[in-house]
Amino acid sequence: MSATRRGRTGAPSVLGALAALTASAFALTGCGAADGHRADGHAGAPERAHCPRLQRPIATADADWRAVAKALGRTGALREKVVYGVSLPRRDLKVTSRGVDIGSSLALNGAADFARYCDGTMLMGDLVLTEDELPKATEALQKAGFEQTALHKHLPDQTPPIWWTHYQAMGDPVTLARKLKAVLEVSGDPVAVPPPESTKPIDLDTAEIDEALGRKGIAEGRTYKFFIGRGETVTSHGHVLPAPIGVDTVIKFQALGDERAAVTGDIVMTAHEVQKVIRALHEGGFELVELHNHMLDDEPRLFYLHYWGIGDGAELARGLRPALDATNLAPPAPES
């Protein structure tokens, strides 16, 4: 997930339609919200006649998100041309789990993911919080009108205890960004500490890991990571959810030296896949950490299983493969 690294309550007003905008406003929200629309996305009277029944995310360019980056005070990256993802790493936290010093890119990385649709912009993500910060974040998210859709831990035996809270909102993208910035200011600043400089190559056999998992990973400092989407279409209230908005399986290896690694992440499953994945992870020697939902109204209903393991990086990858094969993964992207 960030790593990543990822619902709504079921009330139609949450993702209800927004009034049509002028052509200039369309550049930010697709079909957008009128000036009088509430920034949290809860419209008074839905007007979606101009939008298709099943809405797909609208392709955008980096320039379309400059105002969002400015309002949030953080620059993101455009993924698959439809999701503007902003990483929220907690580099200020010092966390250990099972004797491992957890890097922010391994398991301390929150996210803010924006996607444009005909009736507005969707924001989904999660925040990494200490127990002291959690009540402040909850209060700020509720004040902002954001929905909290999950609350859980990602790591076993962690010191200090760290929580992840997932949130969602719909509305004008710049207003959403401003509200999220206000939340971050009272609940732990994800960019309070700059990233450490590192020129060391990652001490993992990444080619063997790629072969074992049947995909090519992404190196980020001492972390080697994979994000794998589902093979079927996932929707929420008539909106097709692209994988980078948080409906993908995440695998992250943190190099520990001598080609050893700590591996963690979550596997996305439908209900009939859950027991098969649990058995595969258990037989592979992995520790099961959490089983939960990230959203409230996804279709098909998705479950997320967080896991943990330490060992030779390539052997860990081979151990994970049966669990991945028990789910409906999207095929690997063709190499360019």
C-alpha cells in the first residue's frame, strides 16, 4: 500500500448527483458540483439524468490536479490515467514489529486517492495513526463530513500501537483536498520528516521474486512492492472503482540484509475465496494479522486479509503464490 496502498454507507445521497457545471469547472470534476453544493458530497436533491447508470472514471492529466495538490500541500502521481494518488507516509514514527524496524514504505504509509466521475470527484484513502491521534482524527473526519469505513491494525505485535482508519467522500476535489489537509494538521502530519537519503541497492533477489509472483515489482528504497488488481469489475453506488483507488492486492518486501526480508500487505478476496486464502497463507507459514472490509457498499463484496512473514525474500514470494492463485487476479500487464 503502500503501499496500498485503499466505502460508503449505502445512502444514495453520499454519491448522489451534483448539479451540472460550466465547461471550465468540468476540468476538475468531470460533471462536477455547483457552487452551492456541500463540499462533503451530500447533495440535497440528486440530479443524475445526464450521467450514465454505470459510471467509469474519467481519464485526466497531471495538469487537471494542480489545484488539488496546491490545496492539499502535497504532490501526487497519476495512476492508470484515472487516479490521482497522494502518498501520506508517516516518517516521523518509529515502529517495531517482531523485532523489525518498520519503514514507512513498508507499512506506515497512508493514502489519498482522487478519481473523477461524471457526477463529481471521489476521494478514498486511509490514515496511519497512533492511539493518541486516533480520536482527534475521528473528530476531524466527522467534522469534514468524510465517512469512516474501516478501522484496524496492519501489523502484529507492534510498538507503539498503530491504527489505520479508512475514509471516503464525494464532492468538489479542491474542497475535499482542503478538508483533508485540515484533518492531517490535527492528527499527525505525514510529511513532518523528510525521506532518508539512501544510495544502497536493495539487497533482495528481485528477479527471483518477480518470477515467483509472475509479475514485476517496484523498488522504493529498501522496499520492493506489488499492487495487483482484481480480474472482475468492482463498483460502488454505480461507480466503477479502478484498482489504484484501493481495490488491489498489496505485497511489500522490506530488505533486512543477506536477501532476507519482512513481507506484509493485504490480499483482496471475495467471500468464497477467503477460506482458500487463509489455508494457503497458513500452510505457507505466514502470520494472519487482520481480516476485514475497507468499504461499506462495494460490489462484489470484498474482504482484505493482512499477513506477515520473515525469511528469504524469494522463498516468501514462492510461499505467497498459492494464496494469490486462490483469488481472481487481473492478468499481469504486458511489458513495454
